Amino acid sequence: MQISEGLYSLELSVTIMGRPNVIHPALIEDEHGAILVDTGYPGTLSLLHQSFDNIGIAASALDSVILTHQDIDHIGGLPSLLEESSQYIEVFATEQEKPYIQGDTMLIKITPASIELAMANLPEDTAPEWRDAFRRNLENPPKAPVNTLLEDGQVIDRCGGIVVILTPGHTPGHMSLYHKKSKTLIAADSMVVANGQLQGPIPAYCSDYPLALQSLRKFLQFDIEKVLCYHGGLITDNVNQRIAEIINAMEA
């Protein structure tokens, strides 16, 4: 789906633990190439390539990937994306997230207990081979090198300007992005869309929920007309006002 000139939401529909799940990586293009923001789950490369085809952008145009944070639904597609690419792709992340993405440190949300819980939540009719593959992905999450570090407030001089907003709390080094040209906030997992409304972060999925709420205050300095959430998609109605309401509610 095209959000504005040069900015797209790639809607990837996958089945996770027997349930349909739609995620929304962003793709931003300019005359130099294309930047993908987050890469989806492991095994979704064909879905990514199909999404590129659907919006008329060649996969070969992709020259950069920005990973907003370490969660497996954001980094899972990276290794195969790099392996299958015929050209160099630069990978960006924050310093705090780099060791997790590279596999130097285990993902903070994957623990022996969380793995057993996820396995227990699989549908009873899950095929044994799929069950085994699911466990392997959790115990050995995808990893790939990060080439370039991004800092809070940094402006990437591409695609009309992309501002890095460090928004820790969902994970320690989580970042969001502000696309200056279209006044669009690429929120990643700092917020979600549920029941057609923009909502704050989900406590159960945050490494530090109070910090995740505090991070939302950074959005108040931007003139935001559209918000793209990784979970829930695009919101365009009075988003500046809605973000202020979420902050005010948490401070009440």
C-alpha cells in the first residue's frame, strides 16, 4: 500500500502459532534505491519479494535495511534477504540492539521459559516437523551483521529525510523513524493500532513498560500526519492529538 510518494507499507500476512498475523514493514524509495524498515519473520522472503512486485519496485533496488529492534518478527527475514541479494545491502541498527541482531547475545525475550510457553501454545494439530522447526528458530534465532549504527536525532539524508527517534522500552534500543517529506511516523512497536485506534505500547511485550511510555513524549516535537505501526498498520486521523491523549492518560 502506498502511503505517500516514495513511502509504502508492505503488508505481510503470516500464520503464527496457528493464528493469522499481519505485519507492516515500511519501504522508502528515492532516486538512489530503496530502504526497507524491518524484514518480517523467518521464511517470509517470498512474501517480501511479492510485496515489492505489487508496488512496482524491483527487489534489486533495495540497498539498505533499517532494523528498528531485535524481535524475531523484525529481524527474522534478514539473513535470507542478504543471502539472496545480488548486491551489497547496508544494515542499520542502534548500538544497543546490534549485539542481539548479530547473535553475540541471545534475544532478551527468548528464554527457556518463553520457549516452552510458545511450544505449549502451538495448536494441537501442528505437524511434528513444523513444531521442530519452530523450536529451532526460537533456540537459534536468525542473525546477521549490522554495518552502521544510528543515534537518537540523527537524520538520514535519503528519501526526503528520515529522523531517527530512539524510543527504548519495548526493547532497550528500540527506535522509531520520522519521514520528514510525508510527515509520517514509522512507529515500529512503540505503539500499535487496535480496534481501529492508535494505542500505546503493549505492557506484556515490553522489556521496560514505564520507559516505553516515557519514550512516547519524544513524538510531541514532530508534526505527524500519519502513523504506521508494525502491528495494526496505518492511522491518519488526528494522530498528533491522539498521541497527546495517550501520554496524558498514562500520566493521569
